[in-house]
Amino acid sequence: MMNNTSTNQTCKAAPGTIIKGKWHNQQYRILKPLGQGATGIVYLAEGKHGLSALKVSENSMSITSEVNVLKHFSKVQGNSLGPALIDVDDWMNPRTQTQVPFYVMEYIKGKQYLDFIQNNGNEWIGVLIIQLLSNLQELHQAGWVFGDLKPENLIVADRPVQLRFIDVGGTTLKGRSIKEFTDFFDRGYWGLGTRKAEAEYDLFAAAMIVINSVYPKRFKKQGDGNGQLNAVIQSNPYLRQHSAVLNNAILGKYKYASEMKQDFLQSLYPKTSRKPPAAARQSAPNHQQKKTRVQVKKKSKVSGWIETVMIIAALCIIYSFYVYHYLL
């Protein structure tokens, strides 16, 4: 089912609400909701360290799972897959008189993936998808599958431009059943695979994100899912350029994100010529110039020695004349 199930009233907090942790006594003022899913509500909040994203959920097991995912993200050396974890605590909702768990994470300032593409152009699709596949490779190697992979759960941070995961509520350990998904990005919905948490599940969703980049208005399945998606790919020049990669991902032929990344790079930059790159072509004249300069230096050294010898000889002649006249 889709991840749009209603969230319990205990998770709702109006702007201005102060959420105070029961154990750590940290306070956060709710500014506005950022998103809502099957497992809770994410708010933009303000605390002593500035802005943050705060998620409230009635499901303590879900909170524990997501916190573990964020901790694993932080252990991936050299990468910032998801937001940094800041705090984990419980909150007593005064309106419902119930205790609910929450966690606080880094607020990543940027634009959602589709908004960024629409504002900056399709040439950014390839750049960001390559980053996405790199992130997925790291995540899969750590034993996790993102699960509910869709543009709403991707944000493009600036300075530098970097794709980051947000809302890790659907992230699932490999081998288990996907716990949260959205129809358009779910291979089970299209009749093209199971909902088992494995790399192929995320890579199918990655291909659908490329399609969604070109067709922001999502469409429903009609008849044969594979045939319908293939027809959509062939109907657009950008998608057609990457048709081999997209079809392989849709049919589950990639076992690793790194394989899909390599093929996507090749379709982005096809080999259209056997000529060496400009830098290589320019290296020969430069090398010749270096050889010429060496030859000039050698000639200069020879000329210098000859001039020195001539000067010494001239001085000797002058000195001999001087002695001759002095002795006379």
C-alpha cells in the first residue's frame, strides 16, 4: 500500500508548540510541518543549535529503526548519505496526555529533487542520478535498502550541489519485506518483481525517478507494466538516450548500483570519436617546444664556452704585449 496512511493525533503539533525531551531536557519550537508519512510527521523546528528536522511517531519500533539507519549513515566514511542525528527522546503531548517518541536530525537546506530539475534543466538529471547511484551503492554495502525511494525523499543541497537522502522511514534491512513504498516507484505495482528488500528494488525506483524527471505528472499502470514503461521511454529523446540502462534496471538485471552507474555514465558520454582528447593532441606540440627549448639551451651553453675561451685568449695576448713592452 502507499505511504499515505493517516498519522495518529498524538504526532500532530501546531506551529509554536514547544517539544521538550523527557530525558535530555532539550527544547524545540515547532515552526512548520515538512512532510508526513506512514510512520510519523517531520517538522521544521528550532532549538539551541539552530534549525533542525524533528520527527514524531507513535511507533517506537519505527523510531528505533530509523535512528539505527541514521547511525549507520554516519559511519559511511567520506559520504553524507542522510541527515546527521542530533537527539533522540520522548515527548509528553499535553493535548492528548500521551507520551510519544521523537528524534531530531540535521535540517538540510536545499530544493527537492524535482523542483531542482525543473528550475535548472534536464542536463542535471544525469549528474544527480550518478550521485544517487553512488549513495545507493554505499547504502547497499552497509546491508540496507532505501525502500521508499522517490523524489520527495531526495533533496539537493547547494554549495556544493549534492544529493542527500531525507526521511529514511522506508529503509529496510536486506532480505526483509519492504515496509513503506509509493506505487509509481514500486516494482510490485508494475508487476515487475517482488517487494523483497534487495538492491534491484532500489535500482528499479532509480529508473522510475529518471522517468519522473521528464514526466513530472505520474501516470497509472495500464495493462502490461513493462510494455507501458518501455513505450514511455521510447517517446522521449532524453529517456531514449538512456533506454538500455533504464530497461535493464526496470527488469532487475543490475545486481549492484555500481553497475547501473557505470552504464549510465557511458550513455551520458558516448564514445563518438576515436581521436585522442584535446589535451592529448596538444601535448605533442608542447613536447616539441620543450625539445626545442632544450636544444637552444645547449647551443647557448656551447656559444658561452667559445666566448669565454676567446675572451681569455684575448686577455693573454694583451698581457703578453704589456709584459714585452714593460721588459723593453
